[in-house]
Amino acid sequence: MKTGKLMRDSIQTALSCDDILCDILLRLPPDTISKLIIVSKRWLHLICSHSFRHSYMGQWKVGSYLVGFFVCNSLYLGRPQGGIRRPRSEPALPVLSTTREGDDLKFSGILKRFGYFIDSCNGILLCGRHPKTYFVWDPVTKQEHKLPRPRVYFEELCMAFIVENCPDDNLCYKVIRAKCECRLEEVSRVTIETYSSKNTTWCYSTLTCSSPLSLCPWTVATVIGGVIHWYASRGNIAIFDPDHEEKRIGLMKLPGPFDFDEQVLGESSDGCLQYGWSSNSGLQIWVLEKEQDGYISIFSTNKETNIRWNLRYKLNFKIMWKRNPTVTNTFSTRSKENGILSFLPCNSKSVFIRSGSNIFRYDFENEKVEAVQYEGKGSSILWDFSKVVPYFKPSWPQSSLCHAEKSINEL
């Protein structure tokens, strides 16, 4: 009996220590961790805390859910003096909501002062008005960060947004602006300006490339494991690792013919870069398989690259609609143009496809098409000039108690 009592006391003492409890919870799978918030208020607070969430997501792949779609109209990007202006009737940050949370975001009015949508990472939003004003906003904690004005003016640029793991409850991130050369000839140097939340300033630097390149303006990077992937001219992808000692940028040829209508980048389920392109007849999905040391060979001028693209999926739109007659008849898809819209986060099995003003999710394994119901159908969206981007948030338990306590502590 004494042994049993000592064991219970030891367990109770261990669980009363937050560090030990965190270490135990970090070993549990995602489908278990979300159920443990009902154990006690202490467990709820610990699991919902920002620091534990980032530690856990660094060890496990946590799922995400679709909040809606942001619409960015390219007509207003890089607008020359006297160019097309956005009419007052059109919101600067249109949201095609798919959830109640998306409805609240759309009608709360919080987005009105943030300008245009630029990018999102782990549910955190980057918005602003090129090239002067940028905001970073966390919809969960309601933290809003207005970045200082950039030091250097770029007539045309592309962006990258990285949200980093942080040991405390502060939001850690980087915003990178890269200059896109206006002239037609390609260059072997790329000028960038980086803002880090850790030092709260913009830093100017120059990247070198072993081959001439030209980044595509008004695009955002796909970030995988902290490595940036930008579109470049002549069917290339530019790869840059901000944490690498040498400030170098690598160049990789995209696969397949280039008579496509749409192209998208994303992260595959196995953590690789995946690339999709579509024409009106169908689409292809390719995955970039890295060597063991990552991208080290493409940054070097004297090492043969072992990186190659592998075709993972190929789809014919006519066959797709033929195998899904119910969806085809309901939405009259036969007479409309089809195209790939985007990938899902860390997912190789599904893609979003647009047909007319409708958005569908296609699953490659079961070959099923599912219509995505979003608020705002029939609105005056110029689809030919708009980039429609899905907005996902991590499927992680949230508690207002955590945010309320943090606000009190700050006071």
C-alpha cells in the first residue's frame, strides 16, 4: 500500500510541473491531444497556449481546415500613375467564406484597414499596400503588427512570408521583398529586403545566382521548411534558403510543356515541393524530389545536381466530369473552362479546381469531385484578373481564457 501511495504521489508531483506535463503531451498524437482540454482548466490553458502549440506543431503534422478564399485582383498591383483604380463598391480584401468563422471575418470590418491580401502562413495573415504599408495579423490572438516603411523602393517586386516557431507567446515572422527587374534581360543578382520581428527592422542584402534569372513580379513564394520558392522567367523556379550562410539563390527548371493556362506551387504530404499546371483539357501534378542534403547542389557551381521532378498525377477533365455525373449535371460544367486553382496544405491527394465561378475539390485516390460551397457566389469578381487563394488555419483547440489572461498580464 505504501508503494502504491508513493507511486501515486510521484505521478501527481510530476504532473503538477508544467515542464514535465508538456514533455508528456508532446509525445501524444494529434487525434488525442485535442480531447485532453476537458481534463482541467490548467490542461486547457497549457494546450491552447501559443508556445505549446508551436512546439507541438514542430514535432507533429497538425491538420488544417478551410476558412474561405481570399481574392487578390492583379489589376491594382503595380498600378502606374493614372492606371485602373479600385471602385469603392469593391472591397480591397474580398473573402469568399466557407465557414461561420469566415463570415465573422468578412463582416467584422477588421480587414478594411489592412489593404490587400498578400499571403498567409499557419493562419497568420500578411496584408498591405505595395510598396509602403504592410500588416501582419493573428486572427486567434487579435495581435496586429504594422511594419515600418521599407527603406528601399522596388518598382516591381515579389514577396515571401515565413512564420517561425517561437519559445514564448510572441509572434515570430519574416517578411521578404525581392526586386524584380523591369528590363527584359536577366541578371545574376537579386536585391532583397528582409524584415524580422526579432530585430524589428528592414535589412538590405543581395543574392547571387550561378545562372541569369528574372523573378516574376507580383507573386508570393511557396515556403517549405523555411526555404523560399519563387516563380522565375523562362519556366524556372528560384530557390532561396534565408538561413544558409551564403546568400545564394538557385535555379530549377519546371517540368512539362509550357502551353498551360494555370500553374500552382505547394507542399506535398511528404514535405517536398509540388507543382501543378493545367490547360483546358486537363492537369498534371509533379513533385520535386530532393537529394539527402536538400538543395545544396543547385546553390553550387561545381556540383552536379541530383534533384529531379517526378510525375505524380495526370488528370483529364472530360473523364473527371464523366465519372461524376451528379456534379456535372448540377453545375453544368461541360460548357465552362476548367483549371487548377490551388493545392491543399501538405496534401498530395487533393486539389482545388475552378470551373466557371464554381470551386471544386478533386480527390485523386477516389476520383471524386466535391463542390465547395462558399458565400459570395455570383459576385462581380473578375476571375480572369484575380488570384483566388484558399485560407487555411491549423486545426488546434482555442480558448478565450488564454487570450484574456494574457491581456490581463500585459496590463
